[in-house]
Amino acid sequence: MNSFIDLNLGLARPEIFLAIAALALLVIGVSLGDRHTRLIAWASVAALVIAIVLAISDKADGLAFHGLFIADDFACYAKVLSFGAAALAIIMSLDYAEREGMARFELPLLMLMATLGMSLMISANDLISLYVGLELQSLALYVVAAIKRDTIKSTEAGLKYFVLGALSSGMLLYGSSLIYGFTGSTSFSVLAATLTGDAGLGLIVGIVFLCAGLAFKISAVPFHMWTPDVYEGAPTPITAFFAAAPKVAAITLFARVLVGPFGDLVGQWQQIIVFISIASMILGAVAAIGQKNIKRLMAYSSIGNVGFALVGLASGTQEGVSGLLIYMAIYVVMTTGTFAVILAMRRRGEAVEQISDLAGLSRSQPGLAWALAIFMFSMAGIPPFAGFFGKWFVFLAAIQAGLNVLAVIGVLASVVSAFYYIRIIKVMFFDQPTEAFDRVTPTLRIVLIATVFVISLGFIAGSPFFDLSANAASVLFAE
Amino acid sequence: MIVETIAFYVFAAVAVVSALLVVGNRNPVYSVLFLILTFFNVAGLFVLIGAEFLAMMLVIVYVGAVAVLFLFVVMMLDINFVELRQGFVRYLPIGAVVGVILAAELIFVVGSTALGTATPAAPTPAIAQVTNTEALGNIMYTQYFYLFQVSGLILLVAMMGAIVLTHRERVGVRRQRIADQVDRNRSSVQLTKVKTGDGASGGVK
């Protein structure tokens, strides 16, 4: 008979801990009420930090829950990244939530639940566990997008995200059902072992639908339509959360699905990824130029960044996946830092979101201006900032895989996107100053200092970090 | 055997007739009630083919939750059903095309016995050996224990979401205070004889 020992519960320590912590904090939150939101939020951050420690310490490796769950170096890398990003997002949401009157204890808990969902996605080793993890994450994200329920914009963002997210889940499930129908298994291990060489038409249609569903979650073109509206409408710290942690989880899941079970069908899915990568890079570069709202601009920027990260996946090699991991790690830090600056854009207690509001920031708040300038230079891919290395590794992998056209288009898109990144710097340093922003709150200041430090001096610790990414990527390719 | 055949024809006939009445009825409340009747008869059909778990689920989920939800919608919302029917003739061709395609698909499914030559990875055990409730129970808490737990978390998040997005603290709400109610004694209660048809205030002086 089956027993608990067969389940290998130990491999899922971070997830089990997070689930128990979320449930316990929910009970505490209900009994204490909304006045203690700050306590619940810091406890959630602590839970995420402990989960990181649990994930790193005593490296878990193997299958759990009857092969539905996998723990390996790749999963560990992605988990640490998304837990960290989620913890930073919860910290950043603290002051904002209190000032905007959305400080409810459920907010950090829903973010914690979403993070748990991400962790389950990253460790999915079966199409069904992929889906339940994705759904746990998405459902929590729909709710937090609409958490400022008294404003039309936030509710609209939540509703839009929900309707389109449900559609993408439907596509993903349809693709999964086709894959199951044509192969007879949902397990990644079984699929990887049986799918060698030629694939039938039905299976390919299934893979296409699966890719479409996942492309939706990482907001890659042509499934990006929801992104600008949701990013603009959702409260800013929530947007910061959306832009970082879920992207890491979804894109690593994407890599695991394509390289793992469908690794031998690389010829079939490579063209799909090349297409969505090129389309995302170009749209991210071109559509952002006309934006006046900085949150919308960041939405297009995130679409472009996903395109760059997918260049690594498109190459279908170990170097490519390693580049993807490096790119996502750097992207998470850059984007979190940028949103910390956006959160600091408040005038007389009111949040402002227009790019023109940044005019002359270098004179009124030079620290903030320099921080944003560093993030923008890094996003544009200018050395020695970290963003350059991310782009370097994905393009290098593409050229090594013989995808020269993809790499050239990527570099060109990068040049175009440099225009709007550097325009922000121009607005801050050379335009006539407007009224200064309010003082930056201490928590935001800490996040800003930490992210600036990583982005500008990260190259010192470069080599061990790159080795770590390469090691994580090699797990997927080990047979 | 003969009992089963009779049962099948009774269930099938009632299901088809009540399904037609769901669409054809003018009163939406009757439609929902006929829908419930259809569900019960289909559940009966499921029992006949040995899918007792599905039959139970149909009654619990569809009759217990979905149909009741429909009833609430029909009775609470002010929907003009006459207006809803107005485009009927205009949409008839599209509806007919969809119907024909569905019918053709059904004929293909019945006509062809096998879609491919694939052999199933795990053949289903014969119904005689193990009931499907038992079979589901066997894997639900062992092999799919993980998925079962995560589904529970998803439902919890759904519940949290519903509360976060809709619950409002209202001021001046008269809540039931059970302690006060229990605390009342005989002297604070006034018994009056109310005349039929006069309303609650009729007997009070």
C-alpha cells in the first residue's frame, strides 16, 4: 500500500512550509483584523525568506508525490528568484497600501498564495500539476489586480486579467488534453522517454496550444493585449509584483516543458518560440515609444524583455537556457528597482504616473534620478550595468545555435528600445524641473539601494552567478 | 434485463421531453424546473451504465448548485425573456449550421470504432471488479494526493478572493445578538392574539 514515505514530502519543504505559513497567517489575520496588516505582511516576508533558506539548504533532488512534483537545481534557482521578487513586492506594497486605503491583511496573503502557486509551477513534472500550480497563481493574481475595488481602473484591470486569463487557461487545457490524447500520458518523465524523433500532427497542435497558453502568462506577442491595461490599472506595487515573480515562474515553466518532455521535438517548437520572441522584441521596442504613462511604458518594456529572454529558449541549447536564467534574474532586479522609483513618484500624497512628472528630477531628488538612470541604462543594455550581461548571454547562445537572424533582430530591437529608456533619462536630467516629489519612505529607500547596488556592481560577483545559472540549466539537459 | 430496458426508455424519454420543455417553455422558472428534471433523468441513465459516481456528482453539483443558481438568477434579476427571444429567426441559420456540424460529429463518432491504433497506457479495470467510486477514491488520496491538496488551496484562494472583493463593513447594521435573545425572560414577552388577515399590527393595542 501507499504510505507517506512514498510521497517524498521532504522534497517539497519550501512549498509545504509556505502553504502552512499562509494558512496560519490567514487565521491570525482574521482574528486580528485589518489594523495589523503590517504585522501580517512582515510575517509573509519572513515566511518567504525561510522558504528561500529551505530551498537552498540541503539541496533536494528528485521526484515527489508519485512523480507529479520535481525538485532539482533548476527549480531551486527559479524558486529563490521568485520568492525574493515576491518578498520585495510585499515590502514595497506596505506604505502604498496604507496610504491608498487598501491595507487589508488579505493582500500580502494573496501574494503569498500566488508565490506558492509559482513555486508549484516551477516544480511541475506533470501536465496536471502544471495546471493546478498555474491556476493557484493566476487566481490569486486576478484578485490582487482588483484589490482597489473602489476604483474603476483597478476593477477593470482585474476583470480583464481574469477573462483573458481564463481564456488562456482554456487554451492550455485544450493543448494538454490533445497531448494526453495522442501520447497517453501527462507525466513529463513518461513524455520525455517516449517522444523521440517524429511527432504526429495531433501532438504538434497540442504543443502549439500549450505554448499559446503559456505565452499568454508571460505576455509574449501575440498574446500580450492584456498587459498594458492590467499594468496601468492595477495598483503600482501589484504591478511591480506582476512584472517580476510570475514572469520568472512562467518562463522557467515554459523552458521546463519545452526542453523536458518535448526536448526531442526541438525542431517543432523552435520556430514558434523564434516567432513569438521576434514579435515580442519588436512590439516591445516600437509600441513603448509613444507611451506617456510610465506604468504602460513598463508594460511594453516587460513584453520586450520577455522577447529577449525567449531568444535564449529559442536556441534550445543548454547555453540558451542558462542565458534565459541569467536574463530573468537580472530583469527581476531591474524591474523591481524601477517600480520602486515609480512608487516614490508622489506629489503631496498623490501618486503621479506620467513620464513628464519626472522632469528635472536630477535637481530636486538627485538620488532618485540617478537610481532610475542606472535602471534605464541597464534595461537598454549598456555596460557595465547588469542588463548588458543578460542580453550578451542570450544573444551569444542564439548565435552559437546558428540563429543569426534572430540575434540581429534582437540587437536592432534593443537599439530601438534604448531610445525610450534614454528619453526618460533626458527628461530627468535636462528638462525644466517641476514640483519635487514627497520624501521617499524608508522601506522603498532600502529596496532602491539594494537593487541599484546589484545592478551597478553585480558584475563583480558575475562569474560565480553565471556558473550557478549554467549549473541550473544543465539539469534540464541531463539525461 | 427487461427491467433495465424499461428503465432506460423511461429515463431517456423523460429526459428528452423535459429537455425540449426547457427550451420551449415561456415561463423561465418552469424552464429551470424542467432542467432539474432532465438532470435527474440523466443521472438515472448514468446509474444504468454503471457510472454511479458521475450520477451522484450530477445530482449534487448540477441540481444542488448550478440549477439553484439559475433559479436565483431567473427570479432575482429583472430580465425580459420576451426580448431575449426576439432575434430567434435571425440567428436560426447559424444555430442550424452548428446543429448540423454537431450531428455530423456524433455520426462520425458512432460510425468509427477507433480513432487510432494507440494502446492505452493503463487499461481501465472492468466495472464488475471495482466500482468507479472505489477506483476514484483509491487514487484520489494516494497517487493524486498532491493535486487534491492544491485544488483545496485553489478553492481557498477563490473564497478569499470573493470575500476580499465583495465584503464591506457596514455601519448601523442590526445584527442578531444571541446572548440578548437567550437572556430574555417571560415578562419581556408580550403574547397577542392576531386576527387572521389583519397583519402583525392587528392585535396590538
